[in-house]
Amino acid sequence: MKKLAKREEQIMHVLWEIGPSFVKEIIEQWPEPKPHYNSVSTMVRILETKGFIGHEAFGKSHRYFPIVTKDQYKKKSVDDLLGNFFNNSPTEMLTYFAKKEKINEDELQAIIKMIKNKE
């Protein structure tokens, strides 16, 4: 699975959030300034070529839907982050976040509790 460009990820987030959508509906979910219809239409076709989305035809219109789930993409992204920056070590990643104050003790305790409950 390929890494998506920022705009492509934005489209995927819309589709994951609201489900099957026409290009016009995708644009409606976009924050201001909204992109041009043709730009989004092109990105949607690229996402389809990459295998991230599919479509249903309604005459000349197409309604697009995600093929790749948010969890599948999230797993791939986290695995890439872990491998590329933290030597595949969740401990190194958590240590980094703790040192940068991106995670606090209460959050770490919640993670420990979740791990213990999973066992």
C-alpha cells in the first residue's frame, strides 16, 4: 500500500467519515478555501487507480467509496513510522513522545492498563 499525498488523505478521511460520496459532496466537507471541482475529481481518479477507492456509476456521475479502510491505512502508516524512525521499537516511539511531552503519565498509565487487560 502506497503512502498518500496530503490532499489524497483528506479525500480518504471524508469518505471514511461520511461514506460513499459524489465529488460535489466531498468538496462540501472540505474546509475553506475549497478546492476546484476538477482538482478533486482528478485526485479521486488517482485514488481509484491506486486502489484506495472504487465507484458506482449513476449515468455520467460517479459515487466513490473507500476500498481501503481507515484501520488498514492507519496500520500501514504507523508501521512505516515505527520502522523508518524508531527501529521498529514501540518503546523507542513512546520514549520519544514522552521526552517531547506529547504523552503524559496518565496517558501512559492508561496504555499500561489496556495492555494488562488484554492479557
